[in-house]
Amino acid sequence: MAQERAIRTRRTILDAAAAIFDERGYEAATISEVLGRAGVTKGALYHHFQSKEDLARGVLEGAVTTEGVRPQDLKLQEVVDILLLMSCRLPREPMFSAALRIAVDLQSQVLIGTRWPDWCELLAGLLAEAHERGELIRCIDGEEAARILVAAWTGVRIVGEGLPGAYDLAYDVALLLQLLMPSLAIPTVLARLEISAERAARLFAEMSSDSQEAPAEEGRSGAVPRTAPGGASGAVLVGPVDG
């Protein structure tokens, strides 16, 4: 029970820090604000995190996750699902938008580092499995493809935020993947992939439903819901993007 409380306390602190980093930026945020938002004592916070920099690293780590991504017949579909689901989670969950805000700030990169290598490694691992299964075009290098996917996804978010008017991140990410997947997947696999903003919304709804059911299961079993390593808490019709 003590371990479960410690896990929940750590998560509460991280959620509060992420919200403040997202609202005010890393530099402007203070430990006092995090304490007030989390409703914990200074001793509780410093038990889990030694500094504001350590808090930011925790936020970055928590944003690398495959939560909500279910096993698929095609490993390439799991890659697509990770990127689609994140397009729905980032605008709605401060953990992810704060992590991106920290990661693209040059000063924060020097002081705190980034988790881009972790994202690249995560996708590269799935792409390697896809390659072994014959899902990818033979000449594709999984590590290079993972790096470009992470970079392109990030660019879509950053550029979209800077353009006038409203934009739909899930729509743009689906469009990005529709443009890129024909360069990665063999034709028979490409025809089976489902890449759409509609799928992104469905994945997010399923994940949210599972999260709401988890407390009831936890209450019966006493178990803490499992999350992906590092994280908070992965078939596409390649055609017109669903709006």
C-alpha cells in the first residue's frame, strides 16, 4: 500500500509540474507553484525529485509511452497508431504538450536534455520487427525511418501551432502518415493499413474508456494499473483523411 501511495504521489507531482510547465514555460515555473498545484509537502516532492530540472526530466520521460496502443497483426500499424494516438493526447494532456515545449527549447535541451532518442528507439524497434515480417520495402533502414518520422511529427505540431487559424493535429498527422507510408510499406501491407483522423479519435476514446475502468479493477485487486516503460499512465485505409 505504501508503494502504491508513493506511485500516486509521484504521478500527482508530475501532473502538476507538467501543467505549470505547459502554461508558463520551464524557466518561469517555480517549485512553489508545483507544490501548490499538487497539494503536497516540500518533503514529499523532494523525496521523488531533487530539483526543478529533475521534475522536467520526469515529464520528458513520462511522455514516452505506448499506452493505449494495442497489438496489431501488422507492426507497421502499431507505429501508425502510436503517432495517431499521440496527436490526440498531446493537445489534451499537459504531460505531452509540456514535454514537447521543453524538448524544442534550446536552453532546456542543454540543461535537461531530450527524450528524442527514446522515441526514435521505440519506433525503430517496431520498424525492425516490421522489416523482419516483410512489411517494409527491403531497402528501408528502420533507424533512419524512425528518426524522420519523429522529426516530421514534431514539425507538423510546431508549424501547425504557428499558422493562423485553427488546425487539427490528428488530421495533419494522418495526412503526414498517408504521404510517408507508401515510401515504407510494401503495397500489400499499405492496402491493409488504416491511417485516418477518425482512427486517432477512436484509439483515444478506447484508451480513455480503459482508464476509467482501471480504478474499479484496481479497487478489487489492489493492483496498480500497468503503464509502458518510461511512461504516463499503439489497419489503415490510405485514402482521404477523415476530418
